[in-house]
Amino acid sequence: MGKGHFSDDFKRDAVAQIAERGYPVSEVSERLSVSPHSLYGYRPGNSLVLIPITS
């Protein structure tokens, strides 16, 4: 995948699906057509932070 330029709203929604709604990163990445790496890449300097939660 090439480097995409996603809006802050897109990033916020993607992170919310994982952090607040409990969807797996793999499912959200597939549904939104972005790599799982991209979802973990939304950190300071890129607007958002996603910290994986392990059980």
C-alpha cells in the first residue's frame, strides 16, 4: 500500500472503532482498506495515539 493521507476525522473514527468499540485492529484495517501498521502509526505528530491493549 502506498502512503495515504487520511483526514483527522477518519483517523479519529478508526481509533474509536478499536479503542472504544472493541473491534480488532485486523478487522478495522480490512474494513477501511488500510494496513494494521497504519492504524498503530497514528501517534503524536500524526494527530492520534493508539496504544494496543493486551489481555
